[in-house]
Amino acid sequence: MILIKKEIQSILYNFKNILLAYSGGIDSTVLLYNLVKLRKKYPLIIRAIHINHNLNKRSNDWMKFCFSECKKLNVLFIHKNIYINKKNNIEEYARKKRYQIFKKIIKNDEILVTAHNLDEQCETFFLSLKRGSGPKGLSGISIIRIINDFKIFRPFLNISKNNIINYAIKKKINWIEDPSNKNIKYDRNFLRNIILPKMIDRWPSFQITLARSIKNYNEQEKLLHDLIKPILIRLIQKDKSLFISPLYHFNIIKRNFIIRKWIEYNKYYYMPSRKLLNIIWNEVICCKNNNNPQVKIGEYIIRKYKNYLFCIKYFPDLKKKILVWNNLKKPLILPNKLGKIIIFYYKNYKKKLICIRKPKNNEIIYIKFNNSTEKYYFNNAKYKKNINNIWKNLNIPKWKREQIPLLFYNKKLIVELENQLITQYGQTDITEKNNWFIYFQKKY
């Protein structure tokens, strides 16, 4: 007997290569046994990954149990550790850490398989209802979804917890019981252990009817998306910004839906609340001064530049950051994942290099990010210019300017590395031996 339904089995067959998120709990253990059974029917290649959260004194024993089960079933086992120092939002933080690991481990031809079940689908619905979500949030968990550029498949999503438990008992499968699952200070556990059992006891078919409602919300969301898609195609630019001028002519419902869909397009998976949408509209989009308005949502910031809205990853301010380059033999690693800078003492034709003069013995080499107010002759121009004015003419938004590395010798700007703007102080000598060749490798 296999719990995974036949129509779901065909999806697994299409992917063949599976990375199973394996906690050792009853759901993922039963799923592991089902996948191994299916391996006899389909040419599946299964790897299991166990992530030790180190939140319980028995966590290492649980890892050993998972390893033992995988060895017994001839499944390749991977384990990783994460350490959580936070006291608040532990669940959310742990989830983010897990998905960061999944992204590093998963292969291009693999699909991540998780053991989410029907009960968790119902829990997710009520958590979304508590937050005041619309059709998108109430449409629940998808059987297949793309997160962080890889696919996630949930073959147990229409199977109840009771069915999984009965299967495990019948097949005499052992699993781990994590005592933290009983802690009702967490909202999901409160729903799982207190609220939903009472509802199912009163209305035995409650989960099935709720799943039907979730499906209806999902269909509504897809319909709304199809209707608004032609407008989104027109408004979303190649750089993923949103052209906002037409929004002034739409009603608030249409406008909010477009902004939500645009944020989702930028791969931010937590939708803004109605209150936050109002702030984005009133304080960012409708802001008419030059105060550089912005709104932070999670790890992202919504910002406006001219008639465009940008959803960008939040990075710390670099205005006071100075990176002294002491060891020139090693690449200089830039903060905020901006890349690295390498010096070549000869011309390398395979790379796009910036040619500048060598520093003198008494010159200190360093990188700054704050804009210089001094005027320079850039790239042999006839007139001195302020670098901010050049950036403005190049239509570079203010927040991007703040992340552009500027290379200095002592207090003199030598070169702006992003756009290869060389000042008169960095101009090269005719003799190649007195020159440096700088390679700026962006976002390595």
C-alpha cells in the first residue's frame, strides 16, 4: 500500500531526482517509506536531508535515527546544523535558515519534496485568516511551488494526519516525537492541538470542505491574475521595477492588486497587509518631494525613483564604511555581497579591466562608498564634474549610488569602479609597467 495517490505519483516520475526534507517525524518518515516503495516502480533517485536545529538536548540522537533509517533503506543521507540565538519569531527564522540550506544543497535536476499534509493546510488557512489575508493568503499551500529558484513538491497535501498515523502503525514504522510540537505558545501548535481537533470532532468532514474552500480561493486568485496579467506585462520593466504613472487612474482595489502582484513577481513571498499597501501608496508613490521615500517589508525595501517603484533587498548603510586594502596580493572582498576587486600587474585580455596608475609608496589605498563632493576631471573630460551629477545623468537611483565602490589613494578619488569613471589622479602613464589593471567582479 502506498499513500501517495496515482496522479501525484506521475509528478514524481516526471522529476525522478528527489531531495527529501527529512525531520524524522511521522510525516516525513512515512513519506520516506512511500518514496522508497515507489522507487521499485519508478527510476527515482532519492537523497534525504536532515537539518538539526539544536533546540533540543536530544537533537543529535534524532539525527542519528534519521541516518540509521536512510542507511537501512539505501537512501543517501545529508545532515546540516543550524544554531538559533533568537528568542522571538524562532519558527520563521528557522524556516528561512532551512530554505537557505536547501538552496545550497539541491541540484539543478532535483525537486525538494516535503511532507506537508492536509491538517497543515488547514492550519495555514486559519493562520492566514488571523492575519486578515485575501484570496492569495487563503488559497493555502500549493502542491507544487517555486521558492528561491527551486521547485517544492508536497505529495501528502491532500492526506490527513490520521491517515498518516494509521499507515505508520499498520506498517510498524518508527518515528521521532518532538515535544515542542505540543507547546501551544506557538500559534500553529495551538491550532493543531486545541482548536482543530474540536472542530473535526464536531464536524468530521470539516477538513475536506475546508480544502474545497481553499481550492476555490486558489481558482479565484488565478482568475484575478489572468485578468490583470496584460496590465502587469505592460507595467513591469526589464529591471523588475514597476511603472507607476497609470496607477493614479485605477481604483484602490485594482491598484492594490497590481502592487501585490508586482511584489510577488520580485520573489518576495510574504504579501503586504492592507495597511502597508496604503503606506506604500501614500508615503512612497504619492510622495512629491525629494526625501527618497521608502518602506521596509521584511528583508526588502520598496523605493521610488522618478516614475518607477523598486523592490530591493535591504543592505546596511555603507556611508561610513572604509576598506583599507593592505594586502594587494589578495582580492578585496566588498560588503553587502557587492563583489570583489582584483589587481592585475599585466593586461589580461580575457577580463574587462580598468587601467589606472600605480600608487606611490606613501599613498594608502582604500575603498569608500559615500559620495565625494569634490569635482574631478573624469575620463579626460574638459570640465570638472561632481560624481553625483554624473550618476544623476546616468539615471542611477540614489540607493544604488550608495553601493558603488570608489577607489581612493590617500584623499584623492582615483576611479569609480561600477561605471569605470577614472579621475585625473588615476590617469595612466604611457609606460605599462607604471600601470595597474583593476578587475571589479560584481556579486561573486
